[in-house]
Amino acid sequence: MLIPHKYMNLEKSVLKMSGSIIEVFLNNKTIEFDYLFKIIERKYGIEIYELFIPSLSLLYCLGKINYIVEEDLLEWRNED
């Protein structure tokens, strides 16, 4: 679900998915888009498909990740 409501399953939310993506970035500073999707899909199943892109968009808007178009890579931004 993208819009929260009182019956919402928090395990299938953009915030939960963003947290899982951040966990993947703790081990890898750069990762291919497809490989990241496959890692998250193995963890949650195919039903996360509609939450994956909004979760990446949230992290991008917060300035936590960059997308390198030429190489199709997602890069974790260090706040040093």
C-alpha cells in the first residue's frame, strides 16, 4: 500500500521496503538495479513489485542514493 490507513500491513509499506534497501546498502556501496531488485524479491516475494520503485524514489528524494544511468547502478551517498 502506498497510502497509509489503519488496516495497513506495515510489513508491506514503502518505509519498510526502504529500510530493507538500506540494509542491502550496508554491505554494498554500489549495486546494480536488477541485482538489488532480485535481493529484495527473494526476501519478500513478487508482491513487493509495486513498492520497490516508490521506495527507491523516497531514498533518492531524501538524498540517500544516486542513480548512475550509464552503468545502471545505484550508489549509496556518504554523508561525510
